[in-house]
Amino acid sequence: MKAYIDQQRCDRAPSCVVKRACPTGAIVQEKGRLFAGGKVSVDEDACEGCAICTRYCPHGAIKMKQ
Ligand code: SF4
């Protein structure tokens, strides 16, 4: 299992709590502009499939896939 981001739900908040919740640092965010965060994605090599991140996203934007 690997996590992935539902880009339709993700609001790309610069303060995204999920980035800090992942124990392996697999949630990465591109650099954004002034007050807008960049695209959030999952580094699949770093993701261990623990699903902890799915509990933290307030928008339900993180899902798991096989
Ligand atoms: S499933 Fe676990 S390791 Fe993978 S991105 Fe989510 S919190 Fe990180």
C-alpha cells in the first residue's frame, strides 16, 4: 500500500499538517508563491504504507492504493 494525494481535495496549504505527521517524510510539497503552497505529493520510495497520514488531512485528500 502507498499513499497518494487526491489533488481535487488538497488545498495546498503551506501549513499542511500532514507533512509533519508522516514518520518517513514521504509527503513533499513543491515551493509555492508568496501565500500559496505548492503541489503536495507522496514520495513513493519513502512511503511505508502505514496510513497515518490519512488520519491527519482535514480535507480527506490522502488515500491509499495497492
Ligand atoms: S502511508 Fe505512512 S509513510 Fe506513507 S506517506 Fe502516509 S504517513 Fe508517510
